[in-house]
Amino acid sequence: MFLFNRKVRIETASLILRPPTKRDFHEWARLRYESRAFLKPWDPTWARDHLTRQSFARRVAWAQKAINDDFAYPMFLFQKTDAALLGAITLDNVRRGPSQVGTIGYWMGEKYARRGFMQEALLGVVRFAFEQVNISRIESACLPENVASRGLLEKCGFKYEGVAQAYIQINGRWRTHVLYAHLRNDRRGKTDIGI
């Protein structure tokens, strides 16, 4: 069993972000199940055991190891007012050495979407990545038609950088993604996406 060697907790105005624990299983499984149709167009295909306790336990163990080994920082988003689980965000693929880069991915439960929670969480993770994890560049990708995700990234200071063909399998198909990045010391102005 892994124990967290690093304290990872982010507090924003209305959210607490922390790594998943086994006690989160029921709430996570319920939120994912209730949001499955909402998430399906944007998510990789779920494994058959995706919503099982055993699969979730593996997810928690991976999260603990990832944080301890400094290669990913997976966090669940909880609302401060009622401790409801809203979604998740992960600073992943942290690469050290000359690049100092990480990748951000996220998902939000359908009933909490488009209420500003993910923007607040993303800004908190960006600050955490630059100030605590000490990386210089954060990358993210989304489907070109995911207008909400593109708008979120832009509002949080990410700049459009290009297109990656057949980048990630989404809902069982290799899909082209648009690429964004946020730099610790970004001097680039607003970019015109034109897509």
C-alpha cells in the first residue's frame, strides 16, 4: 500500500481539490454513471469494469504512486459548501529535465457543468503546477468541436498551438485534437484560433 509522501491539496474560493481516496468510490461511481451520456463524446471508451470498486481501488493506488513519484497529480474537485464531488482534474505526464512540462486533463459531472467550477479548479491547478510542482509549460488538448473546453482553456490563459492528427482514442475512434499550452512566463498575446 502506498502512502502519500507529498501533501497535495488545493483550496480555491469554493472548491477543495485533493487526490482520490477509497472512501470516494460510491460518490465517484454515481457521478460518472449519471454523467455517462454527457461524457461519452469526450471520453476514451470506458473499460467494462470502469465503475467497479476494484477498478477504482487501482485508480487510487495509481494516484498515490503518481504523486509520490512526481509524474502526475490527480485530484478530485469537491464543493466547499456541501463536500459534493463535482469532477476531476489531473496534471499528468510531468516531464523533468530540460523540458519541465506537464499535461492537464479534466472532466466534470453533468449536473455541475457550465457553472464556473472547472475554471476555478483549472486556475488553481495552473498556479499549483507553476508554484509547487515547478514546471514551466502546461499542455492540454481537446476535440475541435468541444467549444466549452476550448473556451475554458482560453479563459484560463492557454493559447492555441495547433492540431494533432489521430491524437487520442475517444469513444472508440482515433480523433484529431486541438492543442493548447500555458507558459509560466508567457509573453504571447491572445491568439486567433481561426478553426
